[in-house]
Amino acid sequence: MENSNLMDSNEVLRNIAEQTRQIITSLLDEHPMKRGSVFVIGCSSSEVAGGVIGKDSSEEIGKTIFQTANQILSERGIFLACQCCEHLNRSLVIEEVCAEKYGYEPVSVVPWLHGGGSFATAAYHSFSSPVVVEHVKASAGLDIGDTLIGMHLKDVAVPVHPSIKQIGSAHVVAAYCRPKLVGGERARYE
């Protein structure tokens, strides 16, 4: 029976990775981002597992989603910003080079399973030179489990409802950002 549970668990993680891959790839194919842009992800592993946000964290799910997202984004030259939970005021784990490029000031905190969440913890322990910052202005993002990433997106965020509506049991919504339309009635936009 133990081997059966392990196989079931591995299959669940493979499905979560594939759902994550399909959603991110589709968003980036439909709304390409420049190399060096920031992509924010908020992720409740509790919600992905079918639990209540903040109550049923899963290290394995957090690692799986982080590894999948980081691989896709790294291949495209896009920085990943991993949002912590509300206990850390939704701070973000990013690579130090990203913080330096954009002038984001690091803060002193180390996320862990019950103070930051499994996804941010996986990022902190996997990035080559991680730092935590309070804010970013991302060009696109993915909200897995209604974690409220909006505060970390550029001003004009356009919601995208992917064809895959869930990762595991968690509701998913994505967004990309467009420049503001300014100028009033005399302005032309292309």
C-alpha cells in the first residue's frame, strides 16, 4: 500500500508540474515578455492540495511549482519573483541580480513553511543568491490559490483566464501588464 501512495503522490506532482508548465507557457506565448522582465507568482500549496490557504502547506507542492516555473522563466531570461504569504506581508524572494537591476531594497527575513509558505521557501533555498524584497513591479504574473498578487504588478494589469482553470485544486488567474493609455480624446494609440 505504501508504494501505491508514493506512486499516487508522484503522479499528483507530475500533474501539478504539467498544469503549471502549460499555464505559464501559454501566457508567455500569447503575451511575450522581454528578457530581464519580472514575472511574479503567488502560490498557496494548501489550496493546490485541496486544503485551506495557510493551513495545509506542502513542501513537495511548493518545490514542484517553483522548479517548473523557474525552469521555464530562466530559459526565457525572465526573473521569477516568488511571493511569500501574508505573514511576511507578501514580500518576495528574488535573485540578488534582479534586486540590483531594478533597485529593489532587500529586507532581513528567511521564509519557512509556516512563515512565508512552501513556494517562497523553495525559492529561497534554490535560487543561487536569494534576497527578499517588499515590492516589485512585475510585467506579468500567476496567482495560484487566490493569493492576491496584484500589489506586485505594474499599473495596468490585464487579467487572463487560462484554459486550465486550476493547478491541483487551486483556482488560477494570470495577468499581463500593458502600458497606460494617456492623453485624452486627442491621443492616438498606434
